Amino acid sequence: QERAVVFFEVEILDAKTKDKLCFLDKVEPNATIGEIKSMFHKSHPQWYPARQSIRLDPKGKSLKDEDVLQHLPVGTTATFYFRDLGAQISWVTVFLTEYTGPLVIYLMFYFRVPFIYAPKYDFTTSKHWVVHLACMCHSFHYVKRLLETLFVHRFSHGTMPLRNIFKNCTYYWGFAAWMAYYINHPLYTPPIYGEQQIRLALIIFLFCQIGNFSIHIALRNLRPPGSKTRKIPYPTKNPFTWIFLLVSCPNYTYEVLGSWLGFTVMTQCLPVAFFTLVGFIQMTVWAKGKHRSYLKEFRDYPPLRSPILPFIL
């Protein structure tokens, strides 16, 4: 004899005012939070699923879209709290916008378009070969980022708040302009130790660009297309991924302590050094957050790993 399905009643309250916003009758027990968001959206079209935060407690954490109703600590009459996350934009759009800017802005300074330097320097080129090399490295980095956004990255979250695009673009575009202004300036002087310093820096830069790309490929392969699966990343046969033995977020290690440090040494430019420092601080915050979530989620997470710097940080 088949057991009768027990349907749920779901009420959704405003997390701030506690006002009832929606009541859903006869909700399947195996309905996900994502499906409940879609039902809520039908009665409140202004709040599409991506901008909804559904919680068990007004001040608690957002529930995941894949959480199943019957597996949550609620009765057959379930009460959830809604908070508006604000207008959302896709991660892909944000990344494409914030990475295209530095690419275009840097080239404007490199080609010395009018109104940047004195008129006599309009559309002239630098006499120093390191300036041309720096332009190639900077352009390569951002073209790589754009291609990775389109063809490599698999995002666990589809969107982010729209306001973030203005903050992120200010950061990337502003620093690109500041660095490019000095590196491509007619009075720019090459590094003190000349060719040796530049070539060493180029080797570090390229080595770490390959390392960063290798980590992104390894992380991509952990998540099947269309899923939000999270697994512990481990080294693969690619030697560039062996740093996973010691670090939780080697993509940040390669980027900031390799690529941008190499670019700083190559150009010997103070704004680049400042960009590298700010980037290191921000990526350390991200790395520590990811490291904590790994430790919390996986009991068998390798204990030897540090967030971004082996044995140090």
C-alpha cells in the first residue's frame, strides 16, 4: 500500500518587517528552495529568483537553491524569511566588463592617444623595449582572463549584485590607467639592472601565468557542467598543480606573488608595486575565506595546506 504524500504549506515573511509576503499551499515535500523561489516570483514578479535570499531565520544565512524542503528543520507548515539582494548581474558580464577595461585603457596610454601626454608625443612610441614588453605582458594577462571567463570558469553562483560592477571596474580600470600612465610616459626610465632584471622578471611572469591557467583548468575539471558540486582540489599530473599540496588557493599565489610581482620587477614602477600589494591583501582575504569553507565542509581536508602562502599565511 502506497503512503500518501504529505504536502507542505509554505509562508514567506519579510525578514525586516515580518509582514507576510506569500503563502504557498500544497508544496511537494521534495521541492527545492530554487523551485520555491520560482513560485514566489510568480506572485511577486519584481523579485526574480536571483535577487531572492530565502532564510530560516531573519538574520540567518541564505539557503542554497538545491536545499530540499523536507530535509530542512521545518514542519509541514514552513516559515521562511525573504530578503531582497538587489538588482543582480551575471558573473560572466561582470568579469568581461572589468577585464576589457584595463586592456583598452592600457593600450590608449601605450599608443599615446591625444590629451594624455604633451601634444608632441601624440601617437609616438617609447624608445625603451621594456615598455613594449610590458604592454605585451599586460595585454596577454587580460586577454587570458577574458578567454578563461568565456571558456574555462564554471561559476557556483550565477549572479552578483549589480553595484559590484561599479566597484570592481573602478578598481581595475583605475589601477590600469595609473600604471599605464607612468610606464608609457615619455620620461619613463628602464629598471636599474637592465636586461638581466627584465628577463628574470619575464620568466617569473610567464611561469606564473602558466601556473595560474593550470590551476583554473584543474578547478574547472572538479565541477561537471551545469552543476554546483564542490570537491577538494588535489594535484594532477601537471607539475604546476603540485602546489595544491601546500596551498588551498594556488591560483591567487601564482597571480599575485608571481605574475604581478614579476611585472613589478620588470617595470620597476611604484604604481604597479602598489597594485600588487593591494591585490595581495584582497586575495589573502579571499583565500582565507575559501580555506575556512574547505575546512568546514570537508572533514578530511589536508591539514598541511595554508590559504595562500605555504606555511606562512
